Amino acid sequence: MNKRSLPLRALTLVAAALLGLWSFFPIYWMIVSSLRPERDLFAPPTLIPKTIDWKFSAYRNLLELTDYPVQFANSVVVALAVVVITLLISVVIAYVVTRYKVPGKTAIIGSMLYAYMFPPLLLAIPLLSIFARMGFSDHLIAVVFAHCTLSIPLGVWMLWGFFKAMPFDLEEAAMVDGCSRAGAFFRMVLPLSAPGIITVAIFSFLLSWTDYVFSFVLVNSDANKTLPVGLASVLGTFDARWGELMAGATLIALPLFIMFMFLSRYFIKGLAAGALKG
């Protein structure tokens, strides 16, 4: 190893460690604050809590005094529906534009990303008017469709890179061996595109699970609120229940932690492959 590269490598490791600490500290503070007794939340803060509330009062109050279980179920239903719809539509569109002669397909793919140029609130207002005329006002279906307006363009753009870089010879070989076009797609293309598909699924779930604007604008009743909107109601005008707020934020982040723990290798592989192939 070149001796000149040692200081540079050490500096890189230190920078990476500092960046990791900077990114992890808000998560650490959120979890620690949810475990502090209520009296310690308003005392001078300490990096390591002096006492831990082993009765988990903040979590118990959150689950007993709010509609958190209902909001959790609503968020799960919405996020899973968004993932399924996004994958079905994104895979079909991305495959068609890469395997068939579609006039202006590059412009079509590029224009689909224009939705990200506008803030969500600017899209939520006209969507509210459209869904109200369709009879979907104050309904979770409206939230699902609204989330898909952002997740589908991203999914198509990412999968387009995967399918475009995949040699068509693989499908031709499968069809020569007796597979139909659909059989070659399901047996060859989809398995090889698994990292990209999982990456799109994670992005779609993350977008839907953490969305606040669309859920706040399109849903009014307490029975249809999702987690971010319901958690915001914990922070009252005159009463700030910080323990319950941090406990709710921790429970919102918990499924994301579990998902990334099991799917992180596919996620990283999908991002790297998409960057190289796109």
C-alpha cells in the first residue's frame, strides 16, 4: 500500500464516521427521548439519559389515548397498495418502452420525472378537486392514487435503465427453447431485475409511509388519517406531549429499520446497478 494514501484513507474514514454520527444522532435522540420520564424531557438535556422509564409510559399513552393503531393500519394499507400498483405499472411501461418501438420514448421517460419539479402541495390541491368529483374525497383510495403520481414515474425511470441494459439475446434464447414472450419475461427478465424491482418497492413504500402533505389535504376524518397526520395532532397548540410524539416517531421509523435490515443488500445493489445501467 502506498504510504501517501494512508493519510487520505484515514481522513476518508474519519469523514465517513462523522457523517454517520451526524445522520444517526437524530434517530438516537428520538429513541432516547421516547424512553425518558416526562420530568426529564423538560430538564437540561443530557446525551445519555439519567433514568429510563421502563414502564414505557409514552408508548402506552400513545396507544391508549390516541387512534394510533387505526392510523398504523391505514398507513400499512396505503403503503402496500402503492407498492403493488407502482410495481405493476412501472414494470409494464419500462419493459414496453425498452423492447418495443415507441415513438419518442426517451422524451416520454424524461417527461415522467417532471412531476418532481413541483412541490407536493401544488399537486395536492388540484388532485383534491379531481378526487372530489370522482367521489373519492376523504378516502384512502385518493391517498393511494396521489402517492402513485410520484412513485410510478420514479419506478419507470429506474426500471427503464435495468431493462435497457439487459441483452435481448437472453429473451431470444429462452424463446428459442420454447418459451413464449411472456414466459421469457417472467423467467428471465424479472429474476435478473430483482434488485431494481426491490429498490423501486422500497422507494415507493418510503414515499407513501412518510408522506404528510397528500394525506393531510385529501383526508379529513380521524378514521382515515395516516400515521404522519395523526402524529402531528399529538403536538397541540398549548400542550406539547413530547414523550408521546417521540414514541410515535419511533414507531413510524421501526418498520423502515426492519425493512432496510433485511433488504439493504438488494437496495444497495439496485442503486448501484441503476446508476451504472441508467
